[in-house]
Amino acid sequence: MRKQKLIYVLRRDPGFRNREITAKRELSFGIKLASRLMLDELSFQFNKERLDEEINMAIANNDREEFERLSLKYQPYTWE
């Protein structure tokens, strides 16, 4: 497995004649995976809650066509 590295370039004040310092830092695969999973879960929950609110509004407004359209969009969220 190949490690991925991030390279940061730091620039000093103009008084140092634009010399650059390179700093290297590795991020572990576990940290990247955990952050990706957390972002995926947060976006899933946000989208599901927003769709729930839209469905409830369609029910409150007695709008059957909107309810059916939103119900089709909601189907992937029911498989848990």
C-alpha cells in the first residue's frame, strides 16, 4: 500500500527574499476514512431530514402529486 503525503509550502515575509520552506506531513488512512465516513453520515442525515420536512409539508398541504414525487426520492433512505 502506497502512503499518500501532503506537502505544504510556507512563504515568509518579503524581507526574506521569497525563500520558501517546505513542510511535509502524512495523514493516516484511518483518519481520512473516518472523516469521509463522518461527512457521508452527516450529509445523509441532513438530506433525509430535509426530505422528511418536504414530505410533511406536502401532506399538510394535501398535495398528492408532490407527496408521490417526494416519496420516490425518499425510497433510498428507507433501506437501513
